Amino acid sequence: MYAIRKIQEDLVYVGGSDRRLSRFENLFPIPRGVSYNSYLLLDEKTVLFDTVDDSISRQFYENVEAALAGRTLDYMVVHHMEPDHCSMIVALLHRYPEAKIVCSAKALTMIAQFYAEDVQARALVVAEGDKLSTGKHTLHFVMAPMVHWPEVMVTYDEPSKTLFSADAFGTFGALAGNIFDDEIDFDSAWMSDARRYYTNIVGKYGAQVQALLKKAAALDIEMICPLHGPVWRGNLGLLLDKYQKWSTYEPEDKRVMIAYATMYGNTENAACVLAGMLADCGVHKIAMYDVSGTDVSELVAESFQCSHLVLAAPTYNGGLHPRMETFLNDLKALNLQNRTVALIENGTWAPVSGRHMKAILESMKNMTVLDGTVALKSSLAEGQLGALAALADEIAAQLAE
Ligand code: FEO
């Protein structure tokens, strides 16, 4: 049975959610599932904005058919060619033989790469500033390369002041009937997934997100329809403010995250002692993670939130503990910048993990590594408590500034 919701007088939500998929992109755990949003405009011409992942194809077919109510599909706007949105394109073209694809030139190239079907004759290629009138509505196409792939564009619908934003402003998390931000408690129930989605999926492309935000600022937007998560019509400023910080790599909070790797608990012990010292210095909301037991996407999200990081890791095979190395390489790949970092290294015969962590951090932009790396030889020694306390004092003083 179809499960659709009216968004505006002539705009219908025809997407759906997957609660069975365990990892998005076969990479990121999604215990709360994910939605694949698709929207159908019922103007003089009918327009479908993106399709869905084929895992929810049955629901999608029923939704589109019900929303069309016997009408044909005239246009299918393809904003983004990642298969979580494009995997139903060819099937829809077969089902609706009059439908034309509206997409960027790069998207058309990608369609040919993904699918054997020749869609050239059914494609309307649009570029920055192009418009398409569908009757009462005029669609404005705005290119948004690298948010999240190079072919991405977004669409602004002039009369309804709606931005169809592709992956931008999306989040992990399945929808449960309530599809609008003002029907859910986004800040408490969704924000951590939104942060994890943004930082891990789009985090690398801050400059390109900034370019899109600048274009969006010139538009009068009352509603944002992303490809994942709720439709924004209530507090648009909530997520826009976060996007501004995330895309400029500005910490959300003056706060410290301690991330440690440990083999037998000795490095963990030093991290715990430091956490206690920080708390004694008046530092609140300390976050602490074992990098071996925490998905790296969570570590990345927390790193985008906090101003200060403490990284503690043993030496391993003459280098850095592999889980810490993976985490740091991920932070570097995602372009994290502007953080202050303190280091604790460990090693029983030749500690070098601090040097390795520092080398990765120094290859990133605007990362300040505090002097006074605490070098453990197997375990924290009584005589090292002073060095750890000095580190706690310095971090606490900076957080209090
Ligand atoms: Fe939701 Fe980049 O795809």
C-alpha cells in the first residue's frame, strides 16, 4: 500500500525509509535507518525530484503511482547520481515512457556509466541559471558540484520558495510518518545523526558547501526538501547555523574529546587520569572514546564538534596503533582544521606513536599540537603525574578563555 504525504498543495512526498540496511554506503552504521526522499510536483506538468534506493522500490512504485493518480510523469529531475537516489531511474523511464530526465551534463555522463540504457534522447541537460516552467511553477537549476559529487545540482522552485537540496541538509535516520522538522525533536533526537552524516559524507567539501550556502543566501527559501531526513519548514536556521560551522571547520563547542587506543589498559589509564584532572580543573562535558570500540564515523563527528582533542595511543609495529592511525587519516581526508591537540604516547621499548600522530596532524591545516607530549613507557609513572597535570591545566585554561 502507498505511504505518501502532502507537503504543499501540489507537492507530495513519495520516498520511503530503510530500517534493515546496517551500513550506509556499506561503510557507516545506521542503527536508526535512513530515508530516501523523493518528491512529486503535480503542476500542469508532473515532475519527480529524484528516485530512491532500489531496496525500497516496491514502496516507491506504489507511492508514485498513487500520487500521480492516473496522470503521466513528464519530468524526472536527477539532482545526484549516487545510487541511493538514482537506482530507479531506468525502471521509471520504462514505466513512464513520456518522462524526460532533467539533469546536469555530468549527471548524464554518469547515467551512461552506471546503466547500459541509452537515455540521451530523453534527457534535458540544464546548466547554472537555467529555468523550466511546469505551469504555475518555475524551476531554477543551481549547480552544486561536490555537494556531494561533481554532477550535483539543486533546484529552487520560485513560487513555493522551496529548495530541493540534494544531499545537503540531509541526515541519517528513518522517517516515521512525521516528515517535517516541526513534527519531530530534531535537536535532541536527530542532530547527532545529522552531524555524523554531514561530517563523514560531505565533511571534506567545506569550500563547496560554502559556495552553495552563498548561492542559497541569495534565494528566499521557506522550505528545504533534502534527499535524506526531514523536510525543513520550521526552524531552518537550526541546521543552517550548523552547516556554517561544519563547512568552515569551526568547532561547535569549546569542549574536549579524549580519544585513546589501548592494548592492555595502560594508555586508557593515562587517559582516565587526565580526564579526572581536567574535571578537577572545572572542565565540563568531557567526551572520551576508545577508538577500538567506537565506529570511526562517531569519532569524526565528535571531532567536528569539539575545539580540543587529546589523542593517546600505543606504539604498534614500530608505528602507530592501527585504529588511531585510521581515525587520524580519516580526519585528514575529511579536511578537519582549526583544532588544538594534546598527545599521549606509549611504548614499552621504543615509543614512537607520538611522532607518528604529530606527523599526520602537521600535514593537516591549522592544527595546533601542544608542547609537552606525555611519553609513557608501558604505563603511567608516578613521576609523570606532574606532566599530565600541566597538560590538563593548559587545556582547561584555553577552554576557559
Ligand atoms: Fe544520498 Fe550522495 O547520496
